[in-house]
Amino acid sequence: MEYFILYVFDHPEWISIIITAVGLYFVYGQLKASQHQLTLSNYSEYTRRYSELVALFPEDVHKPDFILSDRDDHDAIMRAMRRYFDLCFEEYDLFKKDFIAEDIWQLWKNGISTALGKPAFQQAWEIIKNDSQFGDEFENLIANMKVEKII
């Protein structure tokens, strides 16, 4: 060990290599911390947007006997549903572009699947998919969600 230390001090290029390596280690740590912070920030933003959307739905939106077409507040519900499916598409797009991790996407995907198990969301999607274009991949994802189709 002592010989190695003397050798390093006799060869200044090794000192610069060691300093560079230590510097790269700290830069890597900073990059990982920044990436973690960005992930947390994005997750928080999408959670906030989701919470705002949920507040727009009527209290009975989760009931199995919900019939969208019979509602006086049909237009307001559809506006909220359009925003919901736009948010779902954004989440899917982030995942496809590798901007979010698999575990976050699975959490969001499970939430979408749960929502699609409810008549209100199924009825709204039947309307929205016919007058909007999300692309075949997303539309197939929604169509193939393993949910019990009630309508």
C-alpha cells in the first residue's frame, strides 16, 4: 500500500485521474438526486391534477346504476371525463417515452382499469373515443383493460 501511495505521488497523472474519478462519483450522485426530485415533482403534479378532476365528478359517479345520458349535469360530467381521459393519455404517453418508471405507470394503469370498471366511465369513453383521437395504441389499451364491462 505504501509503495502504491509513493507511486501515485511520483506520477501526477494518477492524482488527476483519482480526482476526476471522485468528482464523477459526486456528479453521478447529484444527477441521481435530481432525477429523483424530478420524478417526485412529476408524480405530485399528476396526483394534483387527478385530485382536481375527481372533485368535478358528482358523488354518485361510482354507482353501478349510473346512467350518463339521463343526467341534467351531462355536459359538466362529460367535460370532466374528457379531462380525465386526456390525463390518462398523457400518463400513458409519458410511460411510452420512458419519462416515468414502470411501477408508477402500473399504479396509474390500475387506477384507469378501476375507473373503467364503473358504468359512468365506460359510458363516457364510448362517447369520447368516437369524437377524439388518442391513437390506436392507447385506444387498444383502454379496450383491452381487464374489467367487467357493464354496458
